[in-house]
Amino acid sequence: PMLDLMLERPTLCHHDWRADNLFFDEDGDIVVIDPQIVGVTNPAFDLGYFISQSLEGETRAGRGQELIDRYVATSAEHGVELDLDEITFATRVSIALCLMYGFVSYPEYEALPPEGQAMTDSLLRRSATTIEEFDAITAVDELLAR
């Protein structure tokens, strides 16, 4: 069911949408780099990834719905109408799904350089706190009950 949800509203997504891949040009527009894993998925995946993998808890805390609202509003400004409730739900499920990123490196954790270990630890910590903040497990339970 999680992967089925990620196939709804097929959209070209970056799949590595995090702060160190985002820059601002001289007009204040966002420029996204590092498109090596671009794919087609639910747009909520990029949003869930950004919220759970890129933002420290202190930066994100209490602003999650604001980020989703802004994403939906900005999409509308560019002619893409998204249902706020659907995107919010799919983002919560995406946040749970993104927990995998913190685990991907663990089989090689001991062999990673200290920076890699720190990043792996950070991804897991960010994921866990974001899952809790967004009550993402409840969203997964709701999805499974459908």
C-alpha cells in the first residue's frame, strides 16, 4: 500500500530534495542540483523526504503543516492543483517510508568514515523525531486499513 500511494499523482520528483541540494539564484528562485536519482512518484515523497531528512528538529518543529501548506499553495501558483488533505496524508506516509534512508548505510556503518557515521546517525534521528511529530505511524495504519 505504501508504494501504491507513492504511485498516485505521478510527478517528476528529485528524490534527494534536501537543503544541501537547494540554492537561491539572484532573483530569489530556488535552484535544485544533483538530479542523479530523479524519478516519477507522488509529489508528497519529495516533501516528506525534505521534511524528514533535511531539516533539524529545531528548524522543523511546529512548522510541518506550514511547509505542506506552502508547498500546496506554491504548486497552485504554478497551475498545479493539489488536494491539501491528500498531500498531507501522503506526506505523513512518506515520512514513515523515509526511515529507510537511515538504515541503508548501517550494514557498512563500522566501515564508514566518521562523517558517514555522523550522517547516518543524523538521518535516523531526524526520521524518528519527524515520524513522531507527524504521527506518521498512524497514517501508515490508516493506509493499511483502507
